[in-house]
Amino acid sequence: MKRLFFVLAAVIFSTQLRAQQDTTSLSEVVITTNKYPKKQSETGKVVTIITREQLEKSGGKTLPELLNTVTGTVIIGANNALGTNQTVSIRGASAGNVLILLDGIPVNDPSVITNYFDINFLSLDQVERIEILKGGQSILYGSDAVAGVINIISKKASSKKLNVHGSFAGGSFNTLRQNIGFNGRGNKADYSLNYTHLGNDGFSAAHDSSASANFDNDGFNQHAINGRLGFDAGKTIKISLSGSYSNYKTDIDAAAYTDDRDFTSESNNRQFGAGLLHYFSNGSIHLNYNYNRVERSYLDDSSHKSNLFAFYSKSNYVGRTHYAELYGNWKLKKWEILTGTDFRSNNTDQWYWSTGIFGPFNQPVLNARAKQISPYASVVYKGNEVNVELGGRFNEHSVYGSNFTFTFNPSFLVKNKTKIFANLYSAFKAPTLYQLFDTYAGNADLLPEKGIIAEAGAELVAGNPFSARIVGFHRKTTDAIVYTFNPSSFQSKYLNVSKQTNYGIEAEISYVNKIYSITANYTYTNGKTTSPYDGTGSPLGKDTSYFNLYRIPKHTINLTAGIQLTKDFFVSTHFRSFSKREEFIYGSSPEIIDGYAIVDLYSEYKFGKTIRIFLDLKNITNKVYFDIPGYNARKFNFITGLSFQL
């Protein structure tokens, strides 16, 4: 590890020696996660942008793999078998505390316990850029935006009347991926339509610890399509319509270290959205609506691995969300004002049926719903060197009542080169439908989890070729919801009984010019939980503190170095290191998961502006490692292909 830090320090020092004059100021980089376009230098919030160019040079990666390279972001299971449940964590946050946005609209799945959205539905081929906004963002986006938001921005129409783009790739595990897209722009309308297919034979999701049980491969097959139509309804009014459908089928194993040849899952996501934008000289008004439906079904015809309780099982989970918002922003000299309100209606239908040696078991059907309405506002003062944002949101929930959150974000520009910032947020996560209404453990008296988040740091805003940022963060959550079990009464229940604390440091640095590109980041994350219940939900009799970052490494390092060998030939290497982690074990001490380091190689060659061919070699040392004990991660694998644009 000392040698690793020495190499990293040497690389960073070398980038400083090669720093040249500014070519592109960060003040010119525009972000949209503030609900209206804003220069990055004018906000104290911590924002990371994955650009279209970076996406094009990630032709062999999935979305989880790419997000895993972002400072402070961990996608658990990003390199496991396709279709694996992949939860997003920012700065050590637990599942469901990072909100996914699609084109600025919050999406989730009310049918899962923690309300998170399945990012397996999303394909990088259909993405224009990604913005990761860290810290508590409940003022802008409400529930679940406790540790941050990830805004996935769809591909937009080109300036031509017709633009055709596509790709074809194949690789290890008989992987095949095809993508085709059309977009264009006329005098008063623009459109885009994208289709992606991804399939492979896979490998065994469960790890065969005996190396002799002949576990079968778990395959994956996905179809995804999205489209968008925008048109002018006047000189200052634009209307947009959008829709998407993603469906994937995957094989599943019974449990960690346990194969199952007859367990399958099918998931699909349907979305429809409509928006109206009215813009004027000093601002704009937005009206948006989005319908999101997620359905998951599981079938286990357990002729291969039967057990006493379930020879055969079948289940179905449906989650639906209606989301509507109206907001406006105004720019008045040195002031910017944002005000609006949003409405959310979530509902779920769930059922499970199985049969075994004790006969059939039919779990009571769960039908649950809840609504929220949330007015919010923020005011930004823009001085020559000082920017200050102050905002608040009032949330009214149909079950637990109301709560309030705030944000305070001051930042200072020093000689127009260094931005110093100190942010204070409050954020919340509303109890999910399952936690409120589950037949066995639901509790309709639950309150929302409440977080207080503080961060401070400095960022070099001089722009290319050299940039750097360091941030310290601290997040304290009260009324955290945990599952509890009383052995004496044999009853389970969700309760607001825990306090969680997470803290750490993020550091990142980059040097980019026309030939060389070097980026490096390091994250330290730590934390604890204080609760009168242990990790199994059993009572302890008194408050006890214990480490709570299960599967999250304390130390992560990412280092990417690229070189443009010729005008058309580019190569790069990526190094990723995760320190050891802990895995929760029911009724026993946590298991230690070994740390690991992975090296990838990437190369591409462009034939003019039309065709690009690439080769992505991953885990070139064939490292055997685990993100989740008992489940395989990919050893050496590759993907190669071409993309085109006409």
C-alpha cells in the first residue's frame, strides 16, 4: 500500500510540473442539476461531470463500471454477472440514499424495500452525459437525495435534419451488444430514437467454493428503447414528449455459494414523460410530468436444488410512480431565484406463492400507496467573488405528516482561480411503502430518516490542462429505520431507532492536454451506527455503536492515464484499488472481504469522423476478487467493437 501511495504521489507531482496555461476555464462548464443551467464556478456544490467524450472512450464499459471510477462513488457488484442487483453508494450511504434522475426527473422503484432504482435498465449507448451532485439535495429533489443525486442525461438531437449513429460489440462470455439511433432537428421540431440490445451467456453468479460442483452459467438478455420529441409551440414555448422501455431477463442462483439452474427473473421498466418550457428574457417556467412503472417477476422451478420449504416458487412485484412538478427561475442582476412544487404518488402490488413439503404457502398480497407534495424555494446571491445559496423545502406526506429541510451553500473565488466552499444541508428519506405497510414488519407510525450533511473544501477552477479538488464531508442521520426482531414474542417490526454517522475525505486531480490525460482520485470513508439493536435486529438492551459500512471500502483509488499516440489512435490504462471491507453475517461476527487492485487497458482508432473501433481489456492480471462474498466478479474479460456516426 505504501508503494501504491508513492506511485500515486509521483504521478500527481509530475502532472503539476507539466501544467500549462489555461485553455478552457471551469467557469465555462455548465451544469443542469440545479434545475436550470448554471456555470460550475458559480456554485459551491460538489459536482462531477462525465462528458460525452469520456463516454465515447468508455465503449466497453457498463454504466455501473463507469460510475465506479467517480470519486466517492461505489457501485456494489458492478463487475458481477449482468443483472445482479447493483446498489449505488455515495460517501458510504446505504441503499436508497442516492437518488437517480433521468433528464432531471427523479425515478425510483416503490416495490423494493429501500426504494432504489435498478440501474441495469440503463444503457450507456443512450446517454449524452452524466452529472453527479454530492451532498444533501433534498431541497431540489426531495426524498432519497441524502448523499447525492446522479443525473443521467439522454442523447439529444443533432443540428442536422438526420443523424444516424450506432455500434456493434462482442466479447467474453459470448457477449453481443448492438445499438442504433436516429436524431435530427428541423425548423420547429427535434427528435431522437435509440435502441440497444445486450445479451451474453454469462458465468455462474454464485461462487463454487468446492470447484467441483459444475455450477451453470447465468445468462442475460436485454432490449432497451427510448425516444424524445420536442417542438416549438410559439416563440417562447417548447413542448417535449419522451418515452422509454427496458426489459431484461436473467438467470439467478439460489444464494451465495449455492447454484440453481431453474431460477429466473424478468424485469421491465416503462416510462412516459411530458414537459412544457416557457422562457423569457430573465428566466423560465417549467411544467413536467413523468409516469414510471417497474415490474419484477421471479420463477424458481426448483427441480435442480429443492429444499423443504419451497420446491416451487413464483412472485411478482410492481411499483408505479406519478411525478409532476411546476417551477420557475428568475435572474435579477446579482440574484437568482428558484421556486416550485412537486407532487409524487407511489403505489405497489406484490404477491408471493410457493409450495414445499409442508404444502403451499401464499403470502398476503401487499397493496400500498402514499403521496407527497413539496413546495420549495432557493435564493442565490452572485457577487464578483462570493456566491451564496439559501433554500428550503416543506414536505407533506400522506402517512407520517410533514417535515422541513434546508440548504446553505457559500463559496468564494480567490483571484478567479481557486474556489473555496463550505456547505451545510439537511436531507430526508421518507419511509418506503414496504417499511410502512408490510404485513409482518410494517409500521405506519414511522418517521422519515433525517440527515445533516456538512462539507468543505477547495477546487482549482483554472480549468484545463490542470484541475484539482479536495473535500471533507460529514453526514449524521437520525431516526434511521432498521428492521427489528423480538425473539421472545417472535415479532418483527421496522422502527426509527438508529443513528448513523459517516465522514471522510475526497481528493481528485487531473491533467489534460491534446496529447496526455492523467486523472487520479482517492476517497477515505468511515462511519458508525448507534442503536439499541444489533445488526440482526435483535435487542441489545442499551445503545451500542458499531461499524456500519458493510461492503464499502474505507480506501478507494482510481488512476487513469491516456495518450493520443496519433491524431486517430488513443490508448489508456485504468487502475482501481479497493481496500478490505466487512460483510454482515447474521448471528455472527462480520466477515472480512479482501481488498483488491484491478488494471484495465483500452485502445481505439478513428477513421475520420465516421467510424471508431475499440478494444477494452479488463482485469488483465486475471485477479480473483469479490465485491459480495459468495458471488463471482469477472476475471479477465474483454469487449471489442466499432461505433459509427453518419
